[in-house]
Amino acid sequence: MQYTAKYHSPLGEMLLAADAVGLTGLWFAGEKFFAAGLDPEHEEGNLPVFETAGKWLDLYFSGKEPDFMPPIHMIGSPFRLDVWKLLRQIPYGQTVTYGELAKTIARQRGLPRMSAQAIGGAVGHNEISIIVPCHRVVGADGSLTGYAGGLDKKERLLALEGVTMEKLFLPTKGAAFHES
């Protein structure tokens, strides 16, 4: 059984979801894939994980790097779980490219190469926004691409973390502009 709660962030309302293991979802209201992994039979609840996640988010949105992690329960294919594990290893205030993640996954799996687009698909379907920091993944050319919560939010999250934005940019048109 999954339970939900709401969190009011400076970037808009967010929906949290959790089960007995941990946090299973954290989405900005109205984002692409909003509540995609949420069990239709969920109900609102007041679980301890919501309080912990709320404290984590409060610290994060105050511009501080949280020094703890709420329990999380990522649910997905082995490939997606591997990609999401890499996302959790991206340090606060830093970015990596989809291509860098693809090279890491290829190396881990003993493959000659991995598609950056396949990585992008897994990153785009991350159910636990911010805490599993998919917003820290950028295009090879520095474009801020593919954030389901919206590219404006991705830019604000990176700025909040103190990421140097001089080499990063919001695309104005083309495939990179479409959020995944």
C-alpha cells in the first residue's frame, strides 16, 4: 500500500508517495509523468518518512546540502535502478552529462558502449525528484535538457546548489527543449 502527502516548495507544490520501505515518489504538481508510479489504491497518510523527507527538502530549499537521506524505495527495471543509483552519486552542486553516465553504465555492464538516449529515458522516469538528483544531468553541450519538472525548475535547482551556470544554457528550440 502506498500513501501520499503534500509538500509546499518554493518552486510549487509537490506530491510525496511512500510505502512501508520508504519514499517511492516525489513529483512537482503537473510535471510530465506526474505520479506515474503511484498505486491507484493509495491513500493520504502521515508516515515518518514524509516528516524526514520534509526536513530534507526544507534544508535543501534553504540552500544547504542535507547531511542525511530519507529512506527511499526505488521501483523499476534493473537498468533504471542502475541509472538511478548513479544519480544518487552525483555530488551536490555538480553536474554530469548523459554521455558520462552512459560510459559508466557501459563499463559496469561490460559493454563497448551505451546510448546516451537510453540513459536519458531512465533519468527522465526517475520517480523521486530532487532527492535522487536527476536535475544534475545536462547535455554534452551544456544544455539544460530533459527535466520532467520543467526546465525552469531545473535551472533554479542548479542555481540553488551553486552550480556555475556560465557554461550551461536553456535551449530555445529543438529536441533538447522538450522535457523528458
